[in-house]
Amino acid sequence: MNASERFDRDLGDMMAELAQPRFPDYFDEVLERAVAIRQRPAWTFPERWFPMGALTRRLPLLPALPARAIGMLLILLLLLTATVAIGVGALLLQQRPAPPFGLAANGLIANSQDGDIYTTDPRTGEVRLIVGGPTADFAPTFSRDGTHVLFIRGLQLEPQEVIAVMIADANGANLRALVEPEVAGELHWSALSPDGRLYAVANSAEGVPRLSVVDLATGARTPIDLPITVTEFEWTNDGRGLIFRGEDESSRSALYYVDADGADLRRLTDRAIGEGQFIGPFPISHDGRYLGYSSFGGNALYLHVLNLETDEVTAWLPVPSEGMATGWPAFSPDNERIAFINYSLPTSVEISAQAMVGPIDGSPTAAQPVGPLVRIPQSTRGLTVQFSPDATSLLITSDAGEVWLADLESGTYEPLDLPKDEFDLAWQRRAP
Amino acid sequence: MDQRILVERARGGDRDAFAVLARAAATRLDAAARLILLDREHARDAVQEALTRAWRDLPGLRDPDRFDAWLYRLLSNAAIDEARRRRRRVVEVEITAIDVSDHDDPIATFADRDALDRALTGLSPEHRALVVLHYYLGLSLPEAAAALGISLGAAKSRLHRAIGSLRRSIVETVDPALPAARGGQP
């Protein structure tokens, strides 16, 4: 054994001698503070379903809302997918509303940063603060007609977390509470119906999960009793029902449909696919025909497209090879394409993520890479994608805060200098 | 009780189970944090942050058998974050003199902890974290690389430089007359 090998062999012992390990006298105090916070719900962790193990680096949290921001994320991501065409905003309209679904003109991109709401014009790069001040505001999303911006306002953290859903004109004027302040509790998800008349919320009160629908005109709250724990949901495009991810007693998940009044509960997905662990977003296409979703099983992530009219899986983009994963779908407003993320494992410690765009009918061989191949050493979702309202480009964001805009015609892409916080960016739809 | 059972219970919100896990790891967490940060108070802050994140994020841990490595990752990240925040180094690691007279090869014995202490001070917190994860906490190099969010190639390169620097520092400290190449440094 040479000196170098002895060095390697003994360095650990030497370091132990140097540090003189001993039980820390501050342990009890540190432990007490650690367990005083609330744990994140398991399903909010991508690592629980992501086929690659290692992940550790924390998500950036809003300074004003340290641990709770994750809980807020649930609400907000909900709102992001909420498809909120606010009918009640007729008196507040400052511009011609865009159609709630289908092609529209590209508007501003909204995001939150340090508790304030900003918009950025992707054409000029102009950034505007639209809701500022000392309040903790985050996770903005535009109404489906593009006339309003909605976001979450954290009002109180202790002893109970209290939030309000706020609404304002798209330029930040006429700010008001859409939903009066309420105790968030273990809030799983909330969303407005596409016509803006109903507000659905799933939470756990005193450990009992519940789903309820609030009529915004009357304030009446209708509880929906289900034999399944609801974690996330999407309003159907016609606003008559909810598609939700539910977990049964064995914590196995599936996607279900239920009418807004609690009738016609039925399961949409077959648990046999991917062992029944359905994760990530499950968007509905603009024409309401398709439901995209991802399922995890057998150490891989699979992408599916379900035809809601026939209840058949009309497209299944299989995992191309061992060690790869495909998921996180998004539908184009022209109802012709689907975007998703392809993951691969080039090394044991890195993950490569690539946005792909293919035909909505699901031929995997026709899908083409779009935007940069991104390496993510510690994974969360890695990348997320959304089509521009006019369906000509793809907005790609990484969890590291990078943003790219890819032209779907030419295949070129360029970075966008957009502030990116832990919530997804929201792209405003405008009247064509 | 089996660690896996404890992790599963803690993952379900059992604070007592988490306390058992944290208590079992506390000594190594504290020592590792002090080695990375070279400061007792900062180390305490890093351990606090690591345990807080561990409790909060434990429901996301897929494999209970990976709890220790996962916790070490949290600790190293918390320590590096702490170092970046503080941007100052106060060496408080206790040093105990050891007689090195019986050893004819200062590199082979590594008996001079003061030399190692000074050598560690010369490394960045990121390099110290890698050395501590790999040599003190026993993580494999891929595991340590994943913990620090760097590629395996970067970890190898970084470790190569760190060990070379440590070796040179120790040689020069223990016996300035010795040629640096004696330790087989890069």
C-alpha cells in the first residue's frame, strides 16, 4: 500500500478524530423545532413517483411563507389548471374577452415573486408589477377569457393558515376577494368552474377528507360525499362535473369523474396500467374530447391519452426503452398536438429532460423534440410545458428557473428572461 | 426497532419514531456539519435545517432503506447553504494533540489533526462537503455527487483536487522539508 492509498484509507478516521463526534447538547431543542411544522402530503412529492431516486435539494420557498408555500402550491396549481372563465366579471371587463377554449391571441405572462404579482410581455420583455405591497400574494393565473388574474393571498400562518382567493383585472386593478378568507387546513386542491359560477375545494378537516362545491352567487356550500379521498381535480370544460385523482383505502390512485352535485361517480382509468399510481397533471383538451395523464409503475412513467367520449385509451405513448420516462402532458389550443416531457438517465446521478410535441392521436414515433435537452442533477418535475394561446410556440420552464420559448414551426428556441418562482407561469389568452 | 419500520412510521407523521431516527443520527450529523462548516454554531443551524427539512419532506422518501443517505444529503445541502449565507469561517473544531514521533511517514499516519484542520480550512465548503460525505459519512461517490447536485465526473474531479490539496497541505505542515510529491499528489 502506498502513501496515497493509506491517505484514502485513513482520511475518514482522521476526520473523525478531528471532529470528535459527540451527541450534540442542542439536540432536544433542535428536534422540538423540527417536528413543530407540518409534513408535506406524500403525493406532492415528485420523487414518490419519479423513476429516478435521488432528489434532495429543496424547492425555493416564498420567504414569507416558508413551509406552507408547498401547501399553497396545491391550491394554486389548481387554479392554474382551473380554466376560469369568470362570468361574474362582466362588469369589470376592460377588454374583449377571449374564448375560454381553443385558439386565442397571446397575451402577457404572469408570475409571482417575493409575494408580489408581475406580468411580462413576452414580445417586448416589459415587466410590470400589478399587485404589490406587504401581503403574501402568489401563484397567479389568468381567467380563461384573459380578462382577470387570480391568485392566492396568504393572510395568516399561525395558529392556523388562512388564505383568500383574490381576483383583479388583468392589469391588477379592481382587486377583491373572490372567495372570502378561510382556514386552509390540509388543503388539497381548489378550482373555479370554467363559467366562474362554482368553486370546488378538497381538504382534510380534522383528518377527514372532504370535497365541497361553493356557489359563488349564494355562498351555499354543497358537500360531496365520496368513498374516495380526492387529492386534485379539474373541472370538465362544460362545468358540469369534476375529473379528479382519488386514492382508495390502500392508497392506490385512479382518475374518476363525478357530477358537481355528487352524482354519477365513475372510474376513468384502469388500475392495472402502471400499477394504478396516477400522478402529475391531467389536462383536458380544449375540445373536451381527451384527457391526458401519466401513470407510474414498474419503475417507469407512462403517458396516456383517454378519449372521454368513448372511455377508451386512444393513445398510449409507451416508454421507449428501459430507464426512460414519459409524462406531464399538455394539449394545444388547436386540438391537434400534445406536448410532454421525455426523461432519460444518461448517468446514475443525472436526469435528462426533453420537451416533445406529437400529434394528439398519440403516435409516439411522430413526436419530435422541442427546445433544449436539460440535465437536472436532482429532480423534481424537471421541466413543464404549455402551449402559447395561439398554438405557435411552446413555453418550457425548468425547476431551476430557466425559461425558453420554442417556435413550433421552425423548431428554434431561445431563453426568455422571465422571473420564475416555484409556481408555474400563467399565459394570458386574448381575443384573436 | 427496525429502522425501516421507524421510517415508515415517521413518514406517516409519527413524531416519536422520527425522534428515534434523528437521535440515532445526531452525532454524525453534528460532526459532519462541524467538519464542513468549521464552526459549532453554524453547524447547529445546519443540523436544525436538515432535521426540519427531513421531518417536513419525509413523506416524499420513496425508499425507507435510503433514509441515512437521504438525511446526509439534506445535511450537506443545509451546510453549504449555511456557509454561503455566513461567508465567514470561524474555526472552532476542537483539536487534541497527538504524538506523531513514532511515525516515520507523516502522510501515512495523518496524526496531526491540526494539519488536517488547517488543510480543510483551505478548501471551499463545497469541496469539504464532498470530502465529508465520501470519507467521513461513507457515501459512495455517485451518492455524494447526487447529494451535492453535481455530476459524477464533476465529483471525481472535485474530489481529486480536494484530496490533492489536503495531501499537500498536510505534507507541508507536518514536514515542510518533504517534497509534496511524496504523497502521490496529482
